[in-house]
Amino acid sequence: MPTAKGFADDDDKRDIRNQRQDLRQDQRQLEKLRQQRDHEISEGDKGETREYNGKIRDLQKDMRKDQRELKGEQRENRRDHDHGDD
């Protein structure tokens, strides 16, 4: 009986590509937040600066979590592929 394993591999690769794209977008957003924060620092607005620092911390935390998950999925996919899940 044939299985859909070939399709699952393709879906996994596509999902990993999408996750990588999301991480790149998050990195761009992080850079924008840093620029906005730096602008607020130059304007002397400590309240806005604190807000941007909080947003930056939250985004960095989410990105680290996403990177760990992505690495785990990649490791799992390699292990499944190497062992051939017969």
C-alpha cells in the first residue's frame, strides 16, 4: 500500500521555508523597532524608548523560540530522512 511520505517531505520542506521567511521578516521588523527606539532616544522621549525596548525584547524572545523550534524540526526531518521510516 503506497504512503504519502513523499508528499509529507515536500510539505515539511515548504513549512521550513515559510518559517525561515517569517524569521527574516521578524529580523527586519526588529531592525525597524531598533531604529524607532534610537530615534526616540535622540528625541529624549524616555517613555517611548521604554515601550520600544519592551517590543524589542518581546520580538527577540519570540524569534529565539521560533529558531529553537525550527532547528528541532530540521533535526527531526533529517533523522526521519536518514533512517528511512520504512
